[in-house]
Amino acid sequence: MSAVALSGTEPLPCTQRCARITRVPVLIVWLTFCASVTAILLESFVGSAGAYLFLALWLALGVATGPDSLIFLRRLGVYWAFPVFALLSMAWSQSPTWTLKYGLEYVGTVGCAVLATGMLSPRQLISALMCCLLLTAALSIAVGKYDTDPLTGMTAFVGVFESKNQLGFFVSIMLLGSFALMLDSGQGAPVRLLGLLALGLGAPLFVQTKSGTAMVTAIFAVAVLLANLVLSRLTPNWRSRVLFAAAVTLAPAVLLAGFAGDAAKDFVVNVMGKDTTLTGRTLLWHHAATLIPHHALFGHGFQAFWRHDDVEAESLWYEFHVQSRQGFHFHSTYVETAIELGYCGVAILVTTLLCVLRGLLRWSWSSGTVAASFFVALLVCLLVRSFVEVDMTFQFQIGCFLLFAGAAYARSQPSAAQLVR
């Protein structure tokens, strides 16, 4: 392998080349992806066994690929900053043992995502992802579990997940992926039919979740997918004109939104189905605002706040009726990160997200592929949800996995030719 290839500046090698170097058949990698991602999607249903299976499968594949797995991991480059910072926070953590454990798991989740992008093309990864989502959706329907929110008393379908918000995010990805499959002429006919099936399963599940956040973000993400795909097919000159026209057209609407307090409140209550506190989120954020200044720069340590016998954590669990005393957070990626990693952690995370978005846009506009636009829309979905949910900073979560898969593709910039397998 040449020195240029080792430097990580060239695009990821095509799948056939990876298979030849690592001697791992592409089908094995594809099936490993399906099994491992399904395992973490079902983690709340099957317990820690799902996480162990996820790690074991990718560890085995990493060993099988040998030194080439290290080359793939190096390709993430500067995007390792946030996972590494989270792990290093054990140095000042209020619970170093917890931070070390969860930090290693988070780094491991990111590493698995990067390995997947090294051995699967974007098109193959999306097809494998959709198989995982369809299987999980079918299992959710078969389980038929409903859950009642202790704060609102609202009962909603949750399937194999712990909450309607998790299911709503899952369905959002499935609907977005269904459009990506159906629009991609490079996918085979059977795979594109999977997209149609996903749309048929996802729509009724969407209604059952009763999640206004998921509904708004999914519709917005699909619109971004379609709009970005159109932009990517335009010449740079026409793209600039369209973007300028869109900015001029939308600017008045953005300005008016700042004066639409009552209308916004009605939208939150009547359309999104939430109260004026966003189902208790604003109360949580008020508590966080009083806690952040005590550890403003570096925070409490990665996932070191929500601990049993911690006075602040116990009081919040009690106030919000979380009897299990686990699986709770501040319902904002940035607030949660400020509590755990301080303003430094927030700065690193925001910088990472903006750089990934820039890289994905550059990739999509240079390649003009549906797969690239899918990752742009997916990141937009994550960004919109990041203000009211925490999808990207927990280990063994599909949001974290897909964020760093997108980051790896953004850094390697696969060409349109490399998507043809």
C-alpha cells in the first residue's frame, strides 16, 4: 500500500479492494452490520447483551482485517476530538470509574462506526441500515408495547423501545432511509422495494408514537434530502443563485418568527402535543442552569452526573417521577454536555457537528449522489433534535453510530464512482 494511501488523505478504498486486502467477504461485513446495529436498536429490549454482541462482532471483524482496521480508524482524523475528550474527562470526573467505563464504550461505538464506513460503501451501509430498521419495526409491532408518561399521563406506543421519543427517532430515520432507497437508481430493484415497505410500515408507526418532535424533524429531514439532492445536481453557478433566492425568500419568515410568540406557543401545544414547558424540559433546563456554573469549564465528567446517592440527581429523579433512577437526561444535547463536560465539551461538540455538516455538504455537492444527501439530511435531523433530545452523546445508540459514520464519509469524500459496487 502506498504512502499516500496510508496518509488517510485519499478517499476510502472501494469495497472490493477492502475485501481483497482484508480477505473478509463484503457479504460478511454487510451481515455483521445488520446483526450489530439490530443488537443496539434492541438494547432496551434485550438488555446489555445487545451491547456486548455489538462490540464482539466488530471486534472480531477488526481482528480479521488486521492492520487495515487501524488505517480505517485513522481516517476519522480530528473528529476523534469529542470521544477522546469524553474519555479523558475521567481525570477530573466525580466518578472516574464510571467515566472510564462509559468513555471506553463511547469510543468503542465510534470506532465500530468508522470500521463500518471503511468496509462498506455509503450505498451498502444504507441498505444494511434499512434492513435493521425494518426488522426492528416488525418486532416492535409484534411486541405491541404501550407506555404511559408519568408527567402527562399520555399513553403511546413504544414497541421494543423505552419511550415514544426513542421510537419516534427510530421511525424518523426509517422514513428518511425509505426515500433514500426509492430515489437511488443505483440500488437494485429488491432493495428499492424495501424502501417502499419501510414507508408503509413507518407511516402508521409514526402516528402511533404521538411524538410531535419526531414528526416535525422527519418531515423537515425528508425536505432537506430532496432539496439537497436537487442542489447537488445543479452547476455551482446555479446552486449559488438558488441558495441566494432561498435566503432572500426565507429571511422575512425568520424575522417574523421572532415576533410570533403566541403562534409558536399554539404550535407547541396543539400541533406538537406538548405543554408550554415542552413536557417538563424547560424545568429541567432551569435546574441545569443552576448546576452548570459549579463545574463550568470541564463539567462533572462524562456520564458522571446521573449517579445513585448524588443529591442533585436523586432530587431530579424524584421530581420527574423516574422510579427506575436510570436512563434519564436533560433532554438537550448541549445542556447535557455542559453538565458532563462543561463549556469546553460543548465547544468541541459544536465544532465537530459544524465541521461534519460542512464536509457532508461538500461531499454531496461534489458527488451528486442520493447516499450523500441522505447523510446530510440525517445530520440535519440530529441537529434539529439536539435542542430537545440527546441522541449523539450516548454509547450504543444509533444516533451516535450514524453521526460518526457520516463524519467518516465526510472526511474521506467517496466519489460517485466509489458508490457503484
